[in-house]
Amino acid sequence: MQSNTTENLPSAGAGPGSSAEQQDSGRLLTLDCLRGIAAFAVLWYHLTNGNTGFLPQGVLKSSGSYGWLGVEVFFVISGFILPYALQRAGYRPADYFRFVWKRILRLDPPYLACIAIVIALNFASTLAPGFRGPAFQFDLKQVLLHLGYLNALFNYDWLNVVFWTLAIEFQFYLLIALLFPLVSHPLLKVRVGACGGLASAAFLLPSGNLVFHHLFLFLLGIWAFQIRAGLLPSAPLQAAGWALLAVGTYFTLGPQPACAGVVTGLLIVHARLKARPLLFLGQISYSLYLLHVPIGGRVINLGSRFADGPVEKVAVLALAVAASLGAAFLFHRWVELPAQRWSAAVRYRDRTTTSPKD
């Protein structure tokens, strides 16, 4: 999902140690904490509910039944952090393709590495003694469609169940880079018109394979951005926006996404979270999100063959969590961090100098 930084944003005139810088630092720490919560929630959902034959009905299985809402949290965070990053970086429409290239460099190397890991593990699993699944098959078209996040549009399965959300995220990147001048426009009527148009698209284009179906979650993040950017100083207007977006999310996605989305947006605006375990999870959240199914899910599938009692099942679950976290930490260090550096090396055009005519 989203990176844990804002693409080397400039300080926008805020000097070191200034109140503005401290507020931005606190806000980004809050985002990292929220990412950590979201990533672990999705992990817990898949490990407790992904293998239907592993855990019996009960407290432990129920504890993860709503973990899928972590995806909604990620979408709201993206709705906030992308326009926030674009504003701080001085983005202009002329930077569109450079922005897209930065996102590709940031997200695709870990994504492609995960695809390779999934294929290798799928093959290795068929060689394991007692393997009960289908024979290994390599569908070149299925694999190549991943390069453009196109599998769902061509009715091909994703190699990793979480990849569908990356497709939605990438579509949002393409969209927000086009619409950023409107959602950040100094005139309120322009911003409201842009948000209204996006809201209408959520009803008119309801396919779950397209970003439009999920737009109200992203709009909650955009609303949070506008509030934090000082574009919505009126408290009644802020409240009216939250209420309308909550209703829109309810009717397009349901009550649980509406609750998760609004709470996330409000936390982005008002909360200051700083907990080391959550910050750690936030830093490795993208790697954890990519790897918890192929790594942790396999531990669950293997352990379910031998774990009969509750103690054994809890031990397998703990091992799956530990394996996922360990793999994510190493993956973050050796794959994701280099991708972050490659992305950060791509700069938008320098506008600090002006011509005499300016």
C-alpha cells in the first residue's frame, strides 16, 4: 500500500523546529501508526479467517472477522497523503508523468519481487511431501497482466489476493494527479464541485474493479487534506462534509466501511498517535501487506495439518504472525528501501528560480 513517507517533501517555508514542522511531523507519525494498524488488521483477518478449516468458530476467529476494513483505512490514508504530498512538492499538471514514474519506482519493485516470491512458493509447495493442492501451473498471460494491474479487468485471478487493492490504488494515483489542481483550488466552489463530481462517479460507475466504486473512501482522505491544509476553516462546513461523505460511503460500500472511513479521516485531522510498535508496523506496512498471505498463509496451511487442539492452533497462529513480520522486515530493508531511494531521486522541476519576465 502507501509508502510511509511523503516523497521527500519540502518544508514549505517552515524552518527546523518550527510549529508547522512539528505539526507535520506529528501528523506523519499518526499516518504511520494508522498504516501499522491497517496492515496488521488485514494480516490478522487473513490468518484467522483465510483458511476456513483452521480455526473453529469462536473468539479467536471472530477477532479477525473485520480485519478486512484495514483496506478501507489504507484508501482513506491515500486520499489524504497524495494531495498532501503533491501540494508540499509544488506539483503542477506538467509533472504528471514524472509523478507516475515516481509512484512506479516506489511501489512496483516490491510488487514485482512479491510476484516472483509467490510463483516460487507455489512451485515449491507442489514438491512438499503430503501436498494436497492442484499441480503447479504457470500462466504467462496471467503473470503479465499483473504488470499493468489488469487481472481483474480481464477476468484473471490475482497471484496474491491482496493485489486487487494495489490496482485500485494505482488507478487513484492516475486520477488524483489529474484532478489535484481542482481539489486544492483556492476557490471553495471549485473544490466542492470537484468532490461532487467524484462522488457522482462513485454511483455512476459502480464496478468494484475500478477506483470509482471506492471513491468515497478516498474523498474522506481528500476532505481531511483540505481541512489540514486550511482550505476549510469553517467548522460547520467541515462537519457537513464528513456527514455527506459518510452517507455516500454507506450507500456505496456499506455501514462498516463508512464507520472505518470516517473514523480514519477524523484521526488524521485530530489525532496525534506515537506508539513504537505501531510505528514499526507502519514502516514495514507495505512489505507486510504484500507478504503476509504467501508467507503467513502458508504457515497456517501447513500447521493446520498437524495442529488439532487449541494450544497448537494458537502456536501456529503466533508462528505465522512472526514469520510474516520477519519476512516483511527483511523485505523492507532489502527491497522496499532501495525502491524508496529510487523514487526519491526523481525530482519535480525546480521552480525556485524565475526568469526576469516573472
